[in-house]
Amino acid sequence: MACEHALQTSGIGRRFRENLDSALSQLGLASIDWGSGTWQQIAELHRVRKELVHINPSQAFLFMNAVSADTAIVTIRSAIKDIYVRAGDSAPRWLEDDDDRGWDSGRDASAHMTAIHAGANPHSPNAIRIGYVYKDKEYISSVFPSGTDPEPKIADLIQNIRVPISHVRAYEGQTLLVNRELSMRGT
């Protein structure tokens, strides 16, 4: 998107390298050396992106470590700056924005996710829902198909949760099956 904006064109996304090279050539701008530096790293990131989007990667591969993610951000920023320089313009201010907190409401802000597992219908009256209470508010963390034993799912949630929760609960539809109070530090 940044390449399209800088070069005032469209359609670069598919066949990224070829289309970017073509757009630069049509505008009479300096070509990219894809064999070294920032643009070689961009080509590698594009390859990784294709694996994430078009191949069925393992769960571990979907979440890269923080150092790799930070390196990718630096590389992409460098490429965006370069494309704007080639176009004779300055990069947009948002490019260096590391401080935008978005919807974050402060130090204690957090996000809660609900995983809907294979075969589960969250609207089914027999779906098994596993949840927890954090800061006096209940969050459903998982929805499983009817007939799922909630006990191992509760044990897994307690073992893996990273925030101080006060209760774990299991429901079948609206019926409370388990309400376990926890004594976690910080609750």
C-alpha cells in the first residue's frame, strides 16, 4: 500500500516484485536491487508472508518471536522510506509512530479472546463454554462441541493463563456446570 501511495499507482500487491519493478520503470525511477540490503530482506519477508497466508503453517510458526517481529518492522520501515525517496517525496509521519496506544486504556489494558473449536457452534444450546473471571468480569475463553468433558479444558486454562483470575467456569449452553474459585496472586 505504501508503494502504491508513494508511486501514485495501484495493483502492485499481486506479483509484488514484478509489479513494483514495472511501476518504477514506467516512472523512470531508480530500480531496486533485490539481491542485497533492505530489498533482499523484503523479498524474504514476502516469502514468509506467503507461507503464513497460503500454506497451513504450524501454530508455533504463526506467532514469531519478538526479536523477529521487531526486525521485520525495521525492515519494512526502511523499505517504505526508500520507496518514498525514490519517488521524490518524504515518508508519512505515521511510519515512525511507536507510541499510538490505539484502544489501549492504560497500563492495565488487556485483550480477551474466545476460541471456537472445531465442531462447536457458539449459538448451540448444548455448546460447552469455558470461561474465567478477571477483575470481576467474566470472559468466555473457549467454546467446544456438546459432550466435551470440561475438566481437562479447565485444567489447561488454569495452567496457561497469564493474568490473575478469580474463578473458572464451565457452561453447557446457559447451565453452569463448574464454578471453581481460585486463589491467584493479584486477584
